Amino acid sequence: MIKDVLRLKFDGGFSHDRIAASLGISKGVVTKYIGLAGAAGLDWASACDMDEGDLERRLLQSARRTP
């Protein structure tokens, strides 16, 4: 799911609303994932080769460091 959000945002240029509607999740979840990716220094080029588990761990590590 996280990978799909990042792909649609960075590769597809979709708005948060459109991503949320496309994936059946809330706009808040989309915003959270994109914000965590930014805090972790991830863009689509770096995220596309990661599996979902690695991506989730990277975002959670970033969230723990963000006050």
C-alpha cells in the first residue's frame, strides 16, 4: 500500500485526493505516508526497488526520529 501511494504521487503526479480515492484509503493516510517518505529522504527512484516491508521499516524509523 505504501509503495502504491508513493508511486502514484511521485511517478504519476496524482493529488492526495486522487490517490486516496484510487486506493480506497483516507487522504490523511496518504498525507502521512508521503510526509514520512519525505522525512526519510525517499523519492520514487529510491522506493521503487524496496519491498513493502523494507519501505515500512524505513518510514517507521524516520517517524521515531521526527519530534
